[in-house]
Amino acid sequence: MTPVDADFHQLWKSKYSKLIFRKSDTVPEELHQMVQEGFLTLREHDCFFQDLVRIKEKDFVTPVSRILIGNPGCTYKYLNTRLFTVPWPTEGYDIKYCSPQIHDACKALIRLNDYLHIEAVKALQNFVETKEISDTTVIDREQNFATCLTEKGSVSKDQSSCCVQADNYMSLKNRTSYNVTLLNYMDPLQMLYLKQEPYFGMGVMAVSWHHDENLVERSTVAVYSYSCEGSVVAESDEQILKGRDPAVWHVGLKVAWDIETPGLAMPLHQGDCYLMLDDLNMTHQHCVLAGFSPRFSSTHRVAECSRGTLEYIFGQCELALQNLQTDLDSMALSLKSLETAVIKQAEEIHNEVEFEWLRQFWFQGKRYLKCTDWWLKPIAKLEEFWRKMEIMTSLVLSEFRKEERIEKQRSKTIKCFLVVLTERQRLRKEWTARCQSEAAESLPEDQKPECHPFWTDDECNMSLPYDLEEVIADLQNLVQWVE
């Protein structure tokens, strides 16, 4: 159903009430101008990229081009691809942008972020007043917090502090303080093929039915939409009596795992915003229905970052490297402990750094350098830590190999070590193949994935080979000998 259908508003109220819509004329004109100029600037500087994502063991290039902007050191993962934020201007961080215009674009987006945060608080407060959220404990906490925020009229620039510090109010803060925005851009006339919406005959889709991934539970998603109407083709002059106007972009919603309840198609014009409150992203799915003109959107999210920030991964590295010690006289490296739990923890962190950070970063080519070089230093530091972990792995192997007799307890440690090493070998093969896939080869040269870290056997600065097959076979023989 669309707004031209008689039962549209009743359906919206009964089945989609946690979708909140804000028409463009409710948004400050100055903010519209800043944000829309920011979109165009980022497009002019070629800062939008088609992501190489992995679905069911296959790689695909997304039809929509994207860029992630947000808190420095924050990442957002979807469809096995970790995106790294182009940091928006944040107090206390030295961020050098490639041009003043890119700085201004990022500044506009943090302004939009602040605005949408306040709108989300107001919308949740309205839900509290209409008693549409059932958890009374949460209601009491959120009502006080929402009142405080709306009375203040603004939020802190760095998004890291809040006017209310009491633990009671953390729930609402955590669910509305957006730490990233995923910007999308697509010109449907440049796309050779777009899928038809399969359930309700809504027309062509720019983005298929999905739930947004990797978000704080029950957090609000806020979207600002800017379709460049008039730049390519005007909207249809005649009102479509049945179905949606194909010239106009829409957001589509459906109840998850339910195609009996009619779907909702909400038209999106220049500067319109919508909010998906509370658990709407979990109980419902949404899609984006393509119009005729190019469109930008800024989708503000509370990314679940407990394992996705630089602060977190540097903390993990510190934990792993606690087991490495240096002899003050000879400067020789050795391990403090060979306990199973200590070795297992260090090797799992080793895998996490390599496959969740280093390979994810270089898999996206040199795209971030179009905006800023901010990530290069922390990634280089992570690689230094990873190289030390490679040495730690080789030290563990040396200890195993020099023992004349393997006791049963040591056999248990080797088996545990083998599991992590086998996973490392499997993932290296997978990432090497991903970097050489047909989809990867189709990307422009400066966006092609780089298989890094990678080294050959004659590179003497590495303590272990890239291919671990022989190392794994040796360890398996050791374990079999004991058994």
C-alpha cells in the first residue's frame, strides 16, 4: 500500500507504527543545504564505493555505492565486510582531510547526526506517552532521559558524553546515540539490472529486503533521503492509482516472515527523513525501491562496536603480547607461559587481528585515501603487533619441537594450538581467493583488494611461512605419536 490507498494510514498505525516519518519542511533549511552540498562534494571527489560483500560463500559487488562516516576508530560490519569510518571532525583527534570540502562534508554529517539523535529521543518520548512501548521499567528510565535531552535542545559534539550520567538512563542513550552513518548513493539509470520486488509487486529494488546488521539491540535507525529530483527525470505527472509511482524512490517495509500482511511503500522526496524505532528493525524487514533519479541517503546507526573499535583491538593486542618477554642482555624473545589457556588466547587474538582487521582493511583497496590518511598509522601499528604475534607462534612451535617426549598434557595444548592454526590456514586460503575473485577483478584499479599481509618463503624477515600446511602436518604427527 502507498499513501494513495484508502487503508494506508490504518495499516501504518496498526502494523508499522514504529516507522516515524518527517517531511523535509520540518528539517531546518540550513541543515538541508549543508548536508546536500556534502553529498555532492563526496560524489565529486569519488568518495562513494561499491562494496565487495560475501553472501553464501560467494563475493558480490553491491549495486549501491557507499561510504562510512563516524566516530574515529569505529568500524561497521555487514555481509562479512568490515567498513572503516572516515572520521567526522571530533574534538581531541587530529584528522587531516584531503580537501577542506571533504572536511565540511563530514562536519555537515555530524550536524545531521546530532539533529537526528534529538529527533529519535523525541519520537521515543512520544511512544512513552502513548504507552506503545510495553516495558514499564524502560519507560520510566527513558521518559526522564528524553525530557532532559529535549529540554537541553542539543547533544554533545563528540557524542561521547551525555547530559545525564546516571546508569538508569544508559538504555536510551545507547539506543539513540549514533556512532556511524552509512552513506549510500545510486543512479538507477546507470544500473544494467535491478531485481524486482518479489512479494508485493512494488517494482524495482535498489536494496533487497533485509534487517540492518550489527546494531545495538532495539536501537533506532534514522535515515535522511535526498533524491535529486529534476536532475535527470521529473516525477510522473499522473498519479498512479494502483501501486507506487515508479519515478519516485520509496522505502518498503514488511512484517518479517509474513507476506500475508500487506507491505508498506513510503515515498521519499528531497530531504525527507524516517526513523525505525525500538525493535522495528528486528520484527520487520525493509527494502529500498528505486526511482528514476540519482539518490543519496545518510543512514545513522548505533553500531554494535564492542569488538569493532581501535580501542578494543589494541586492548586485545596488549593482552596477547603480555606473554612475550625480551631478555635484557641478549634481547632474545621468549614466552612467559606455555599454559594451554594462555597460548589459545594469544593465538585467537592473532587470528582476530589478521582476519578481522588487517585483511579487512586492505581488502578495500586504497579507497580511504580519497578522503583521509587517518587509518594508515593505526593499521601500521596493528601490523607491528601482528608481526610480534607471528614470532610468538613460532616460539610455541619451537618449544613443541624441542621436547623429546610429549606428555599427555602437552598433547592437549598442541591439539588446542592446532585448531587455531588450522583455522588460520583456512582463512588465509579464503582471503587469497577473495582477492582474486571475478568480482574483485571487476573493480577499478585503485579499489581492487590487496592480499595483505602476504609473503613468500624467501622473505627472511618473517618467522613462519604464509602457507602453514607443512607446519600443521608436523604438529599432527607429534600428536599421533603420543596417541
